[in-house]
Amino acid sequence: MSCGCSATKVYRTALIGCGMRGTCIALNAKNFGRYEIVAVADPDAANRTHTKKELGMGELPEYSDYKELLKWGQFEVVIIGSPDFVHETQAIDCMNAGKHLLLEKPIAISYDGGKRVVETALKTGRTVAVGFVLRYAPLYAKAKQLIEQGTIGKLTTMWVLHSVASGSDWYFHDWHASFANTGGLLLQKGSHDFDILNWFAGAQARQISAIGSRDVFGGDEPNDLTCPKCDKRFTCPERMNDDSPRVQCAFRKEVDCLDNHLVQIVYDNGVKASYNECHYTPDDNREYVFIGTKGKIVLNDADGKLYIKTRNTAMYKESMTFTPGNIDSGHGGGDSRLLVDLANAIEQQTQPLAGVQAGLEAIRVGLLAHESIRQNGKPLSSF
Ligand SMILES: NC(=O)c1ccc[n+]([C@@H]2O[C@H](COP(=O)([O-])OP(=O)(O)OC[C@H]3O[C@@H](n4cnc5c(N)ncnc54)[C@H](O)[C@@H]3O)[C@@H](O)[C@H]2O)c1
């Protein structure tokens, strides 16, 4: 029986959340040719105008409330690029309205909320891709392939150093800085990495322990202080430019997210991982080390390279490096490949590589890690 689809079908697509990410991924979607952006929703009129201009949308409809967008309803796919604390409700409403989704991470900021997203996806049969772009980046995909081929023997251990130089720029000058909005930076930022670790381990995280702190950001400044209005704006090391969309003071009282986290994970199959995320490093990088019984793979995001070393000599010896070609979009080529996978999955009525179940598992690890930090590093298996 024909599904009525064609390989060149272009999906009428709406964007919820006209911020940095929503605009960027919608632009990618438009340029890729399988999606036509036909409407946007965002409470902020200036952001709607900016995004429509970037996308060349002219007079196409715009809504301040996504519920009005859903009432209009003349589209098949929704890109949800709104802040984390509304993902759950918006995803559920969109799926119940019959829409397929590109849902940005984290899928929800509570475990129960994440379960509701998964339940709705199962109930409605909608296709949902979660914004886990690293899975699609050729560098990560190659590392996964090499491990599956047995290049380093049996995978036993994973180490991650995640340095976030842009911590102040992206995470502490706006809504990102509070637990109430994100569930914590181990969900907001770390869920990408927990997804990679879960995927590579190929098992469920059985035990999670973590320590962490807030060493640099937050403080006693008033919540309504912004960089352009601040007396210290010419000397403050964290000052944002006046025209930045993120100008709230990084040292304001309401900042409660941690800026430094060390997490340890034991998986059901015995694989172990350690994940370190710091938001005040001078450099921006993800460095992954995958260790197996016969060697190790070092993935260096900033270099854009894999270094593969095996134990077939008395000394560790670099046996191969891998540099992916054709990095045609953001996140090491992950953005465009995620969009391709979503279009194909909708057409074939399947689920993409990173769906809601992966989204739920990633937030489970992040939430348990934050809970372990609250309990002074106690190992936890469940809430
Ligand atoms: N997959 C990735 O690599 C990646 C990268 C960056 C951001 N993100 C995700 O994208 C999301 C947005 O992040 P951002 O950095 O673009 O933030 P942002 O603040 O730049 O954009 C958020 C936008 O949502 C709008 N908004 C606020 N409340 C809304 C609501 N109730 N309904 C609709 N829109 C609403 C804001 O006005 C703003 O335009 C986050 O969930 C983040 O985790 C993913």
C-alpha cells in the first residue's frame, strides 16, 4: 500500500521559538529543501520579525501564542526551539494536534514530564527527532562505527572533558541560568553528552554519582541588572555587548545553575563513564576518550579529528587518525544530517536515530546527577 509520500516531498513546517537556535535550524531546514517554513510562533514580536526576515518569509503567518498556531494548523512538522521549560507542554500539544516534531533538547525538565512526552509520542504515532546533533556528526558516527567494528576491542570506559568557554555568553546572561527554566545545565548542555555516552555504552545507566559547584557565576547583583545599565560595564570580565540578546547580569541573585560538574556513571553492562562539564574554561571543546580492551579512540571536537591507538605494540602507538570531510552544517555536520533523518523517518513512518526514548534517558542521567550533587555525591539509581 502506498503511503502517499514521495521521496521529494517538502514538509510544511512551523517554528515555535524564534531565538538563536530556532532561527538557525529553521534556516538549515529551509536550505535543505525538504522543509518549507510556513509560520512562526513566539511571544516576542521583535524575534518573530527577525526570524521571518532571516527566512525570507514575507507575509506568512506569525503568532504570539503557539496554541493559535496549532488552531491554524496548516503544516505537518513543527520545530520546537523555545526555552526548555515549555518543551514538554508544547511537544505534547503539537503531537496531539497530529504534528511531527524536531524537538530541541532537553525534551522536558523533569523525569515525569519526559515520560509524558514519550507516552504521547507512542499514543499518537508521531515521528519525533530530538536535537541530539552530535549523534549525526560524522566524527561521532565514525567513532561509534569503529567501536562496533571491534577496533579497540570491548568498550569498557569513557572519559569526557567538556570545556565551555562560552559559559557566560550563552548560559548565565538569560533564562538558561536557573534550574527552574532548565532543570540544570547537565540537562541543558550535558544532555547532548549523556545521549552520546548512553548510545555508545549501548545499555542503561545503572548508577550515577556526581559532585559540582558554582564557582564563578551568580552573586548578589539585582535580578533586573543588565550589562548596558551596569556601573561596572567597562571593567566587568563577563560584560556582554549592548546589542546582545543576552544582557542580564551573570552575577545576579536568581542565578542558581552550577558552573562546574563531575559525573560518574556505571551502565548495566559494566561500561563506566566519567563526564566533566565546566562553564568557565578559556577554551571551548569536547574531548572524548573511548577505552576498550585493545586500545583507545580519542575524539577531539576542536581538532575535528579522531586519534585511534591500539595495544598491538609494547608501547601505545598512534595507528590512525580520521578527519571527516563534507562538514556542511553546524555541530560538525550534525544539523543537516538530523534534518535528513527526520524527513526520511516521517516518510517511512519510522523513528529517527535519536528519538524521545533517547531524550528521556539523557534527562534521567542529568536529573539523577543533579540530585546526587544535592546529596553530596551519593550514588543513585532511581529518583
Ligand atoms: N541542539 C542543539 O545543539 C542546540 C543548540 C542551542 C540551543 N538548543 C536548544 O534550543 C532551545 C532554545 O535555545 P536558544 O539558545 O535559541 O534560546 P533563545 O533564548 O535564543 O531563544 C528562545 C526563543 O523562544 C522564545 N520563547 C520564550 N517563551 C516561549 C514560548 N512560551 N513559546 C514560544 N517561544 C517562546 C523566546 O522569545 C526566544 O525567541 C533550548 O531548548 C536549547 O536547549 C539546542
